[in-house]
Amino acid sequence: MNQSKQMARIAVKALEEKKALDLKIIDISDVSVVADYFIIVSGSNRNQVQALADNAEEMLGKEGFEPKQIEGYRFANWILMDYRDIIIHIFSEEDRLFYDLERIWRDGKTLSLEDLQED
């Protein structure tokens, strides 16, 4: 399994453990050099948004993946976790509707967790 797919799978499982809302996985490898995957989720409140970020960082860290950068943690409206090959976007529900990343990246391919399983 390639590294970016492995990272995405770990991140998705970590986010699901903390009951992420409306999880979307978008393969952007054919439309951008920014990353291979965007993972977009919502949390119902500030504490859940931060818990989602904490769990994703912990689970990826256990597998040896360290973030290049994490932004937005303090206010928890939109936490962006940049792992180079994958970028995790954790939104409050209101901010997710406002920024609408799924529409902006609609040229990417929406995946399911099964699509991230080993080849």
C-alpha cells in the first residue's frame, strides 16, 4: 500500500473513533500537486473538533507520521492538519458550510473507506 493511502486510512479510522460528522475523502492526486488526499470532517462543537484533531495526530504519530503543520487548533472553527501527502480539514458545522471545500475540489474523486484498503 502506498504511504499516502496508508496515512489516509489511519486518519479516517482515528476520526471515526471520535464520531466525526459527514466524513469525506477526496482523491486530488490527479487535479493538484498539493497532496494526494483531502479528508474533510465536521465536529458538532469546539471540544469535538479538537478531540478529532488530537486523535488523528496521535494515531498518525504512533505510525511515525508527523505533521508538517497544524493550524486553527486554538479556535477550532477549521483545523487544518498538513501531512504533505494528506491534508485533514476538521470544521465546525457552520464553517464547513461556509467554506464548502467539497464544491471547490469537486474535480477530485470522492472515495469510501473501502477504496483506501490495501491493493
